[in-house]
Amino acid sequence: MKKLFILSILSIILFNACTDLDIPPKNIITDEDLLTSESGMEIYLARMYSYMPFEDFKYMPQWGIEFNSWLGATGIEGTGEALNRDGICTAFTSERTPYWGRAFTLLRDANYLIETLPNYSDAFPEITYNHYLGEAYYVRATVFYAMARRFGGIPLVTRVIQYPAEKDELEVPRSTEKETWDQILADYDRAASLLMPQSPKQGYSNKYVALAFKSQAMLYAGSVAKYNETVPGRLTGFGQKTGVRIIGFAEDEWEDASKKYFKEAYAAARDIMLNGGYSLYKKKWAANDPEAQYQNMVDMFNDLTSTENIYVREYEYPTITHGYDAYSAPFIFKAPLASGTCPSLDFLELFEGFNRYPDGTVKVTTGNSNTEGTYLLYDSPLDFYKDAEPRLRAYVIFPDDQFKGKTIEIRAGVYTGNSPIQPLHTDYSYASAETRYQHLNSYKNQPKTLYLSPREGNSQESVSYNGSLITAAGANGPFYDNGEGNLTGLYGRKWLNSNPSFEAGEGKSAQPFILMRYAEVLLNAAEAAIELKLAGEPSPDGSDLLQVATDNINSIRERAGATLLASNITSDDNGRNIIRKERRKELAFEHKTKWDLRRWRVWHYDGRDGFWGEERDKSMYSNNSRYRFRGLYPFLSTQTGKYFFDARFQWVSLKTFEFNPIDYYFGIPGNEVTKSAFIDQQPNR
């Protein structure tokens, strides 16, 4: 894509260089200039792709499609993956910049190409001409898809609207949600039929890219059609201006629609599996070798030759860069900020390798809950994680693990009291989340037995230990009065540049972002398969749905170093939840989970039992529409020379999230509704 942008810039410079007033001005680029040569088409496609609604390092959910990597972080939008200190860490209920105006600008470019390129079909070989036309359909489908999952039914602008024109010709009312998803399906199918099997140039789409996004989109459509029915009162409604069902599906159509879309999702994923030539990345993978499995998964997110990559957003220093490392690296690499992506204990509990209490939460004491018994002690914080799934270690930096050649010291505080050590708090419930360590008598009263640090540097409290002074919170915190240090007891590792020689800074990062990879296709097929079985539908291609689902999940688990399923997935909610949970684990921090939680309709309180892709007591972290997440905090015991862990709600920069059923659809920008006789606002807004 860098080459395409440079070509575009050079072309503009050349066209503007003419000063001969006796000939037609060359700064007006005509259709003949762009649509009759490969170099011209490169410029046209570069413009379209530069405005695609891709969610990568330049996307922040709280802000929307602004192409801005400021404060770059992932998984912080109330999904439970990670937490962040700033106001951008909030439930995904809207975007500061709604994806509306920019969408229609890009739709015009795609529609113009679809309408105009046939006039110049003789300028290209048939396969090349078809590919360019397929690119336009792919762009249009992707824009419609980005709008549909935000707004439901949208104005389906499938033609170039000429200006000037009569007012009623300038506006297109919102279609039904069903019509919208049907148009997305038709456009992705048209794109897949026209595009080459392999991208002719770097950055272009191809048949299997279109099929992969089709599979993802149809999984969303099938889920919405089905699970809107599970929201109290049914999640559907009509526009006041047009009377069109702009969100949701009619009672007599949702079931057939959901089956149709799940079939399309499955068929598209299976086509890729059978014919696409992709495979899971396993260059350094070795059976029964957790270290190799961990390193394999670290490497795959930076390897542009990976057989798993279907579609990648590339960056190149110093021309096309982002700032993810500048904001989300551990505190000791602060440049200019840090700690933007701190995974939660709730996320960690999705993974294998930890002892559990009867309720399934991670065990930190000798009792049956974290208020019972005494703390379990470890020689090193890493000992707590010694059996953790290798995939988790590839995604998360554990306390005292290595990153960029340094030990990442994470310590919440130092305890000087006698052992065995009783739980620091007597109440770990949602209601007591605001009672924090600095409020405890062991910290406030004399003699102190608990040492914490409000800030780094000279503000740190110190403790005499083994003949020397040590700081209470170590190098990375948590510091209870500084949200730039560690927040949860964990740091995100996924996407960070791990090269020790790399110096982070604003606009200095250039690692790629994988927008679509083969693992997601396998998960799409598995989920669509179980949904079809639940609906009593046959396989679209005659394959064994449950066997395909089981094989796909086991392939991903094997690569991850997780335990394989001992038997086939069952066609019930438990089987479905196994797949959902695997999806949450595998695709974490990839801008996927927030959309999954929305389409499963499990983000509101009544649906939150299945919030994690498995049944769980929602009262642990919810209070009606509001909910919170937990951290896992390591403390050093000076009396024993060992570490213990405390599991509690986020200690530093405590975040309370809120999500209601109305939030499953974003509001239409108010100015668009006010000025239009056709554009309807969402029902009940």
C-alpha cells in the first residue's frame, strides 16, 4: 500500500506541473487517465483502500474510524480482555466519530468504479478487468458491513448519486436490516466471483479475502437474526419517518434468515479451508514443548510470510507507522506513556493451567474462596504461571517474565507481617470494589505491615529486606496514584515489538496488523456448524458439522498448547459455548471480541450469564447494567521471602462499565436525522 500512496502523490505532482495555458489543464484527472491503465487503477484503488473501515492500530473503539493511533490500546472497550487508565476505556456503546459520512464518500468511489469501469473493459485482460471490478464490490460490501453492525438497516446506496438533482433523488432512506444483510451477502458473493484467487499486488484483495470477510459478516447477520429474539421485548423496531423495520427481523422471518446466513458463513469458510491454501502458523511449534509453542505464537504476529495470514495491514518506518508500543508497553519502556493494555484476571481465567476454586475462579488461598484460608506462597511470581497455556503467555506478560531482554518486575506491594498470611480483605464482592489496599488498617495504622507506593521514583515507599532497601512496588507498579504504571498485575504482550534494540516512541512502530487470519476462518466454520446443528439444518456441503467443528477447535488448541477435546462437540448450548470461549481466547486483542459480544447479545445484564462464552455467575462482576473487572496482584512477603497473589477488582484507575440493550445499535448521527425527511433515528432514541 505504501507504493500505491507514493504513486498517487507522484501522479498528483506530475499533473500539477504543467504551466502551458494553451493546452487543456492537466491537473484535472479524467476517467481515461485512471481507468485505462494499471498505474491509474493503482491510484484509484489506493484512494479507496486508504479510507477502508479497517480496525487496526489506527482504530480506537471509543473514537471510531479516525485513522489515529493516539493512545493505541486493544481490548479495553469493556470486553474484559484488558483495562486502561483513560476515558477511552469504556463500554463499546458508541463512537466519537460515527461511521456515516466517510462511509458514503467511499461508497461513491466504489459505485463509480462499478458503473464506469465497464466503459474501459477493453483496456485490460479479462482476468484483470474482472479483478478491478471485484475490488469495487469488495469495498462496497465491507463498507455496508461496517455500517450494518453499527446501525442495522442502512441506506443502501448502490449507485452514484448525481449532483445537482432533485431532493428526493439525493437521499436514500434506510432499508430493513434484512435487506441490508442480503445486500452485503450479494456484494461479497459478486466480489468473490470476480477477484483472482491470489492478490495480483501487495495490498490488494483476492477471492479468499472476500470469502473470509463474507464468512465473518454472515456469522454476524445470523447471530443478530437469532439472538435479537433473546433480548427482553425482542430487539426490533420501525423508523418513524418511513415505517421500515430498521433494526431486527420480523417474527415470521428471523428464523429462516438466521439459518440462511449461518449456511452462507459455513460455506464460505469451508471454501477457504478446502481451496484457499492457508494453514495455521507452526514454524517453531513443537509437540510437548511449551516454550516452542509460546515462541511460535509470539512470532506469528510479525511474520509477513505466515501461511495463516489472509489479509494484513502493513506499516513501514518512517513513512507509514503507528504508536502502539509508545502507549501499551510496560512502564519501564514508557515513551511517552505506558500500560495502555493491561489484561484482566477475568481474561486470564479463560485459559488452562491454574488451580481453581469450586466456582471456577483462580485459586490464591488454601480455602474454597479468596476470603477463606491463607495465601498460597511461591518462590517467584512466575511459579504461579508455570503451567499456564503457552498461548496465554504469548498474549500476556506475566510478573517477572522477560520482555525485550529485561525482567518485567510487577509488584503491588510488600507485606511484612507474620505467616501464614490471612486474606487482605474480608469482602471481595462487587459492592466492596472501592475499598482498596491503601484503605486497609494494615497500611494506614502503626505498626505498618503493608507497604504500597502511590507513585514511582522517589515517591515509592521502601522496606528493609535481606540487608538492603527495596521499593514497595518495584519498577512497574502498580502505583495506586499513577495509572501509567501497571493496572492489573499483567501487561499485554500481543502486538508489541519485542526486539531489544527497538526504541518505542510516537509514530515509530511498524509491525503489521493481521486483519484476517486462518484461525478465525476455522472458528467461523465451527460456530456456524454448531448453530446449524442447533437449528436442525443439514450441512451445506455434506460434511459432518460436529466433526468439522471439533477438528477446527482441536487444531487451534493444539497449536496453542491447550488440552484437546476428548470427544466431539455436542449440538447444545454447552457445545456452542466451547466454541465461543475458544474464539474469545484465540482472537483476543484483535478488535474482534467487542463485535462477538454484541452479536451474541450477551452484553446486557439479562444475557450476561453467557458473557464469557460459558455459563458464569453474573453477580460476581455485575450490578444490573453496570459491571467491573478484576486484577491479580502479586505481593512479596518479607517474613517468608515468597510471593502471594490477591485477586480483587481493579485496584488502580478503577473502571465501572455499563451496557444496556439499546446499545446493541449505535444511534444515527443526530444532524443526519434532523436535516433529512428520510433518515430515521433508531427506535426509542
